[in-house]
Amino acid sequence: MAIALAGVCSLASAAEHVHCDVRYASQTVQVDARPTDEPLRVPSVNIGERFAFKVVARGTHEGARDGTPGRITQVSLYAYDLEAEGAPALVHQQRLSAPFATGTEVPALTGWQHVHSSVLGRELVYGCALRTDDGAVVEPQPRVPTPAPSHSALSAPSAQMPDAPSPAVRLVFLGDVMLADGPGRLIARGGDPFAPVAERLKQADVRIANLECVVARGGKALDKPWTFRAHPRVLDVLRRHVDVVSLANNHSGDFGRA
């Protein structure tokens, strides 16, 4: 099911506008926004009674300068959780400035963005593109050059050197890694749950995973549906395959603050 909605704009339509496809469950809502001088008056769009989504476009309006077409110079996107305590709660914000990524097909401007609410399983997905009213491809806007710094007689500028090629670094991002229960029992028997992807992981310079479990011997399980605690023996296996772990997830505190 697709629903088309338009953002409020205080002035005449511009040649450029932002088009977003916003998805929740089986519903897709299309949100369009044109440049406005009153961003606080732009309403948010209700998405499935679970989220609210808002697009604010800033820039010049059509005819504002010698009849030239309007151009968008800044795009701000907001997602709100309608089920959080004190809702609506801002859970995601993205601000983009020219020059923008080209391409009129979603999600050329933003990529697909995934936003989660405070309720388990609630996920909002959105992607946006910059379009013109006539359907033409939006050309990239030039970036305003930064003035060269002035130099005093005590710090004369050195001769400019050509830019050296930057070394390539290969990153691998793993998803949720949980080393309690089944994976933990496999490690206790001398196995390695990373074995099927070990060769792929070796090809990366930096390997980053989301560790969705506590690694400890003690602590008291919180009153929640699922709590995960892995034995410290799993750390040797984890270090073998992963360089960095993130802990910003809903299981890092499963067994208390300590």
C-alpha cells in the first residue's frame, strides 16, 4: 500500500524537491518537501501510528533571483518514536548539505536508513532522492571554496606538494554477535562459531561487531524476556576474529550495571 503525502511549504513551488519513500510493516508512505523559510511549521507525517517522519528542505525559491529555478541547499530529516515515554521522542536525525549525491531514484540522496523504536521489533526504513519538477537529473551543486589561510612573515607557507594516494583500508561490519547459549556451549566444547566466515574475516583490516551479550561470571539477570550472559572463555575466540565491538544495544546491561 502506498500513500502520497506532501510537506507544507510557505512559498511558491521550487524547481527542486525532496522525495522520500518511508516504510513501516507493509505500508509505504511517500513524502515530498519543497524549500521553506519556516521550517518549524513543517508538520511531521504519522507512519503507522508507531513513528512520525519529517523532511525540511531549505534553499532558494523559484524566481527569487532573476527568475532562476529554485535550488535546495540543505535537507534535514527527522524520525520520532510515538511509543516512547514522553512521545513523540526524536530517535533519528540526519542533515545533508549541498553538493548532494546525484540520482533521482530512491535512495540516491540518503541511502536506506533503518530507525528502531523503544518497542522490540519496531523498525522504520526510509530513503530519499532529490528531484526536479520536470523530471530532469539534479546536477551536483558546486561547493563554496574555503579561503586559503593567511600567513604571517614568521610562518611562510611551504611549497605545495601533490596529494599522496591514501592507503586503502578494508572494514568488515558484522551484525549482532551473541556468544551465550548455543554459541557458548560450542566454544566450551572447543568449537568456533565464527568458523564458517573466518576466511572472509581475515581479509579485513578492521573487523567490527555488535556484541549482544554480557561477558561475565556474576551479576543478576534483569526482569526481561531474554537475558544473555557468556562465560569469559568466549573472549579468546572473539579476539581471534573481531577487533572492535559496540555495546550500544539492549543486552549490554542484562545482568546489572556491575
